[in-house]
Amino acid sequence: MTTTPSPEESTLSIRLTAHPMQRAGAFALALLAAEGRLRAMKHPEELTPEEIRFANDVMTADLEATVDAADSEQPGGFWLSISYMFWPNCPINPTNRKKLRREELRDKLHQWRDLPDTETLLEAPCVLCGRRACGWYGKVDIPLAASASYRNTTVPGHEGLALCRGCLLSFYAVPYACEIGGGRAALVHTWDDRFLAYVTGRQARRMLGKASLTSAATSSSLPNSRQCRVVEALRGYEEDLTDGVELLVFTNSNKEQELTVQSLEQPLAEWIRESAHGPHTVGWNYLCRAHHTEKTPGIFRLAGNLFDKPHHVVSSAVSYTSRITEETERVPGEILALAETCFSYASKVLMLSETESHEIRKLAHKIAEEVSGDLSELKKYLQAQKQPKTLREWLHRKAVDTTLRSRTREPFVTEQQWLLLFDSEERNYLHRDLLFLGVLAKVHELSPAWRDDPNARQELEEVIDSNGTDVDEE
């Protein structure tokens, strides 16, 4: 049953809901409304009906370019290519597309996307925001939804999911919030509205600039390029983050429907953001250097670890400094900044307590005092720290030696330190890694003659600088 709406019911507005794609699409819609009129981007819920219609006109005009495209590889094919991923079998890409005249394609497009001044509303609430729905929708209009033709997925009498005009347009704007590449769309979502506005606005501007391209596959082929994009966005953001960040990688094509979600918890996302503005800016650069390989710039591997293996960030720094120390027989010049950055990361992200940090640093200073005066002793420690068993044996010998030659009653390794290194279950490897970094940092301080010059590896750093932020092939 349908009824004619009252003037209040027909008011066009946006409400944010609990659906991540609807939320991101709503902010993309707000950017489209602002860019075309050279105005500041509003919060989606502040958009007027006129502004919402203007944003929809922008989206419709972009899709109109597909009418003249023979296929997705021709001029105007950018949005046609994207339509197969987001809106399979929609009016601009029907199976008989090549048989239709341009006027027919254009008419079908406008029948699909035009919003009249008034409309007939359903006697059903929007499944997302509860307002009066304007129609039933499925896979063609909503990414990852079931097809509206599958009646066994809906309530009897319903022909799909009921959506209001605001939520429907938010879904239509989702592609503007996505990075497209490799047959997948990547969407950044967070419950922090300010950061969502920031990151969605950045991506929507990129998409507006790419509309003249003939292909949607414009992303970097380097591994973790999507994760790197999120890290870059966080480091370019200047306000505090109030929530974590998600990366949704998906496709809604007819060939497959797939969704992969990766997350950065709020402490990790905030630490990444702070690394670009606080005292660990230099240490961040050295973390990138520590993750660098011949084939992959460090920022890409670091971004991958931050998303998938956050505990490997510190161990990668350890592997790098250990290798440099053994190859040069010098303590890397970057160790001070790198060690402090790793301790900060462990405290704020991996939840290392202040007491644990203090005990690890205290033991690191003792070890450094023992090995800093003799290169052979330092080499013995470097070999010993590679395995828990050999480190345990080395510490035991040092504890006995220092007890025999010292009159103080303070043990070389306290019971608490011993437990942190060898009996704290899954976290002992982190404590040993931090101990190693702490030792080298103190050795660097105590023995100036053993310090190497980080500029001696300038060639490597130039490789990182030239490739570290090139995540788009634009």
C-alpha cells in the first residue's frame, strides 16, 4: 500500500545510521554538495534538501558519461567500470547494453537516479533510520545486499530492503569514498565522525579528479598499498582520535561478493597519528627504514604490520639494528630515536606497563655498562640475545661474575626482570626485544667511538624517501 506524503514526510535529509557504508557514503555526499559550490563541507545531517539534490545531480552527471562509452576501456568508461563492481545489472550496464541506443540508456539512467520534488512513500520504515521508506532495494543499489528478486530473504509482501531517500543516496555515494584497484573497493570507516569526514573527503576529491579516466584500476600494485593509504591519512590528521579505524575491502560484482575487514584499535590509530606530530617523528622514519626491503618501501611493510601483525613492528626494528650492528661493528646512529619510539609503541599500543618499562630499561643499562668497554663482550651479547636459552645462560654467567666481584647486594638480574624476560608467556619476546634496543641505546651513549653515522646509509634513505609515499599511480 502507498500513500501521498505530507510536506514534512517528503523533506529530504540525511541521518547517520549504524551501517558503515551508509555512514561513509553520507560524508561523501556532503563533500559532493560542497565541492560543486566551492563551500566548506558540512556534516551530512546539516545538508539541506537542495544541497542533497545537487549532490545527486553530480553523481548522475558522472554516470551520464557512460552513455557514450562503448565499453569500460573507452573515454567515459571510468564509472561504467565501477558500476560492475557496485551496481551489477543496473540500468547503465544491462546485459543487452550494446543493443540499446544512447537515448534509451540515458532515459534508463534518469529513471534510476532522478529524485522528483515529491514522491509516493511506502507504508514501511527505512530499515536503517526508521523514516518512511521510498522503495524496496537490493544488490543493485546496496553493496553486499541480497538481490531484491530473492523473496525468501525478505518479509512476505516486501520486495527487498526498505530505504528512505537519504539512506539510498548515501549508498549511491559510497564509490566516491572508496579507493578502487585490483577488482576491489577499499573503504575507510570509523565511529569518529570528524576523522570519517576528513578521510572520506580526501578520497572523494580524488575520485572526482579521476572521473575523466578510462579505467578504475588506478591503485598502486605494491602490497599493503590500501593499508598505507590509511596510515597516511592518520598521519595527516591533526585532531585526537576518539575511536578505532576499519578498512573494508569488498566487491559487489555478479561474479563474487566478498568483504574483508581489517582494524586498527583506537590506541594504535592514535599512536600512528601522533607519530607525525610529536617527539617520535624521527623514530617513525627509522621504523620505515627498518622495514625497508629491496622490493618494498618500508612504509608499505610497516603499514602491513600495523594492520595484521602489530607485535612485529618492534621485532622488525630489532632485526634491522642487529643486522647493522653486526655488519658494521658499530651501533647504528639511529638507535636512540628508534628505541624510544619502540618503547612508546609498546607502552601505548601493546600495553607495556610503566613498571615493566622501568625494569627493562634498568637491566638494559646494567648490561650496557658491562659490554660497552669491550667489543668482544658486545659481540657475545649480540649472539646470546638471539635465542631465549642462550640469553638466559649469558645473563646467568654475568649475574655470577658481578656477584663475585662486587660488594653490593643488588643482583645483576632481579627476580622481576627474570620473569619479564622468560616467564611472562606470550609477552616475554617483546620484553627481550625492548631489552636489546635499550642495551644498544645505552651503549651508543656510553661509547662514542662505536657510534656509526646513519648518513653512511644515505642511499637507502633516499630510496625510502622517494618511494615511501607513492601509493597511487596517478
